[in-house]
Amino acid sequence: MIKTVQDLLEFEKELEDLIDMCNNGAVIVVEGLKDKRSLRFLGVEGTIIEASNKPADYVAEEVCKITKNVLIFTDSDRSGVLLKKRLVRAFVCRGVLPNTKKSEKMLLLCGVRSVEDLATSYLRSLEVLRI
């Protein structure tokens, strides 16, 4: 959960920036459906690609057909970190440097390890910090 009003405001700024990026053609790559649903609940529209159960090279190839502006949102657990490394390598081989910092910052601000927990953490924080 977000601990301070300042962190809440910073998270909202990061979220607004993410939404703007997606509205301008950026593609988000997530691990699975729950991650995608969490981002949708937060108001993120645009293309979100699920990468689990697909080879990283296939995901990178398909995304690069759409855009060079890519954000990778994976969990901070072992499997998420390994997937992120494979995806980054696959994108870099295609001349694309994906943004991984946005997800890391948003997860840190919310105090969660998984993308699917972002929306729940944010909503709980709103209840606690704004009442």
C-alpha cells in the first residue's frame, strides 16, 4: 500500500504519464491477464500484450511491428525478473530499448511486487490517505 500522500501523488503522476504514453502509441507488455486487468482498471487504454507462455522473440517481433515505444511491466519476483530480462534482450536485438523503469517505480511506490496488485493497492491507499 502507498504510505504517504506524497507517494500517492507521485504514483498518480506516474499513472497519468503511463496513460499518456499509451494514448500516444506505446505498447505495454505484461506477464498475464490479471496484470492486464489491473492496468485496465487503473484507466490504461491502448495495446497491452500478454507475454507469458509465448517466446520472448515472438512477443518482441509482434510488438515491433506496431511500435518502437515499449514498456515492460513484469512482477518483481524471480519469474518476472527472468521474463523481463528475456524480453529486454529480444527487443534490444531488434533495435528497441524498452522502458522497464516505469513499472519498477510504480510497484515500489505501491509497495507491491506484482502488477496485478497495483490497482488494489492504489484503491486501498485512496481510502486510507484521503479520508
